[in-house]
Amino acid sequence: MKKILVIGAHPDDCDIYAGGCAALWSDRGDQVSFISMTNGNAGHHREAPDKLEKRRREEAKRAAGVLKVSYEILGHDDGCLVPSLENRLDLIRRVRKSAPDLILTHRPNDYHPDHRYTSTLVQDAAYMVTVPLVCPEVPHLENNPVIAYLFDEFTRPAPFRADVAVDIDSVAERKWRALDCHESQFYEWLAYNMRPGTENVPTEAGERLLWLQNTWGEILERPAESCRQRLVETYGSAHGAGVTFAEAFELSEFGGQPGKEELSALFPGQAPGAD
Ligand SMILES: [Zn+2]
């Protein structure tokens, strides 16, 4: 049994970038914990922050039920996360208590300050989790957990490198249902802020899920397209070429460095010796 800790900035990031793997992990008996560093209380155009936070906590709880993970939402206000010493020490304690084999988080160069500082905080906590005299009240870890970054399309200072790509087609339906739980985001805020306007969002639940798949399908297909070479190397040419939805990860230099065998034990579908 592996322990996987996914640390996102907002109460939907873990689901978007690792929801498929989370379903695969929980199905094979691994323990998956999602943490949202912020409470998501700025992710709306008309909802009051306190009411929005309450909604988002409930949405995350529902999504956690779909993916069979635990979901913890910390109290930092959305848009206001800073890489302070206090926040670093808090994260060191949390990581030690959960003692994960693998941590997933955003890459450090990302458009959103909360994503950037979530990544900074994880990187600042890495290694320090093994130092006994830092936060001595919580026992330190013997080993630095493996850290991998979630997929993105930013290119400066370096484009995403797919060290691992996982075929999530078998659980894509569950990932869609998890995203569907985040009503305040996909059907309200993101429709307003990013695409394609709120006026065309259906009100009926089944229609809305179809609308979500039509509207966000192209975005969720990008990791597979972008990381096709890694998928082919992992699954073989026929299988790898046919994957529609994938999740991909870049190993961080600041976490433990896994060998091939450990990597294949950590991530689903990574049989050692696949062509
Ligand atoms: Zn986010």
C-alpha cells in the first residue's frame, strides 16, 4: 500500500490534474490524500466569499467520495497564499504526519500565485521533513518522499517534462463525475471567467455533465497529446497511441530520487520492462 499526497492550491486542482490516478490508486488499495492549500473563497464572480468557501468544501467532499480519497481544505484565503516560514513549518508537520511515499504538486513557474507558492512551500518542506531539529515536536521522516509535478503547458524557464504518463481512460468517467461535483467552478466561475460564458450552461444535471465533457474535453485531452511519446514508451505503440486521457508527472530534483522499480510501484500502469 502506497501513500500519496496531492497538494494543490485550490479545491479542484488535485481533481483536475490527478483525479484519474487518484481513482486508479484508490482502486488498487493505496491511500490517497488531497490537500487544497487555500479555501477557494475567491473563485467566483458573484458569490460572497464565506458562502463560496462553504460551497467549495461541500463540493470537494462530494468529489472525494467519487474518487475515494480524503480531501482536506486548509484555511488560507484564495489568492493570498504566501511562502512564509509559518506556512512552510505547517506543511513540514503535515507531510511528516501523513508520511507519504509520493507527493504531487504544481510546478514552481505557473500563472497563478497560489499555484506558484504551493509549489514553493512543498519544495521548501522537501528535505526539511527529514531534519530532526526543525519542528522537533513532530517526528521527522527517515526518507525524503518522492515529489512529482503536475502537468502544465508553461514553457519558461523549461517546458514540462513527462517523466511519467499514466493512461486514465479506464477511470475517465469517474474523473468527469468528480469534476462535475465542483459546480461553483465548472458551471459558474470558470464558465464566466474562461469559457464559454454562463448563459449556455444547462441546468439539468445529466445535460450539464455532457456540457462539461464537450467544453473541457479538449483541455483534458492535452496531457495525452503532449506526452504521447512517453505513453508509447510506457504502454507500447498501439496502446500508447490510442490513449485519450492521460495524467503526466515530472519528477522534482528536491524529492527522493526513485529508481525504475520504485517508479513503477508508485505510479499505476508503469510495468517495468514495457517497451
Ligand atoms: Zn488552482
